[in-house]
Amino acid sequence: MQSRVKWVENMTFVGQSSSGHSIVLDGNGGDKAPSPMELVLMAAGGCSSVDVVSGLQDLQQQITGCEVQISAERREQAPRLFAAAKLHFVVTGHDLNADKVSKVVADSLEKYCSVCLMLGKGVELSHSYEIVMP
């Protein structure tokens, strides 16, 4: 896997993935685009959401939606690393089994999500979920 990041102007950068997709990054705290640290949180949410959706589909759950809300705290002094992050999953579907949802969410963060497993080495990660039946 490879990627590259190119400076555009001021504190604006463009990252390009080896799969050919581009994303704008903003080093000024997200003035024009997500900051690199915001992208880390989005990566954790995206990675774990893939696990949750595919895991529930594999268990024949009638999932119709999945959203993860991520909140994080950063250290006050440089380097301003994440100290803690919480991922809250809102899973929507018909006749969802709470035990299966709970297990799939926990397994994602504890066993499968590469981004969360890397973050978990230095960040206190926690998770929760809620089920919404339409």
C-alpha cells in the first residue's frame, strides 16, 4: 500500500491513494477541509463500520443503516495525540438481535478493525451502540 501527499498552498494539501482517489487535507484546524487528525477519526469510523455492516449481513441481520459517531479527546500539550476516543454506533434495521449487534461491534474494535487496533496501542478506546427499528 502506498499514498502520497502534496502541498497545494498555505496549509492545504492533497493526498492521493494508491487506488487513485484524492482527498484534501487542511493543516489549519479544518478551515478548508478535514484536518489530518479528523481524518484519523474518520478512518477509524470507516474501518469499523465496514466490519459492523459486513458482520451483521453475514449473520443474516436485516440492517438498513449504520452510522458511527466518534468523539475524541486530545492531549493539551504537543504532541497533541489522542488520549481517548469513543465510537458510538447507531444501527438501523428490522428485527435486529441486540446480542449479535453487541458482539459484532465489540469484535470490530477488539479483533478486526486495523485502524482501531493501531489506535488502541496508545489511545483509550471505548464503544457503545444503539439499535433503531424503523
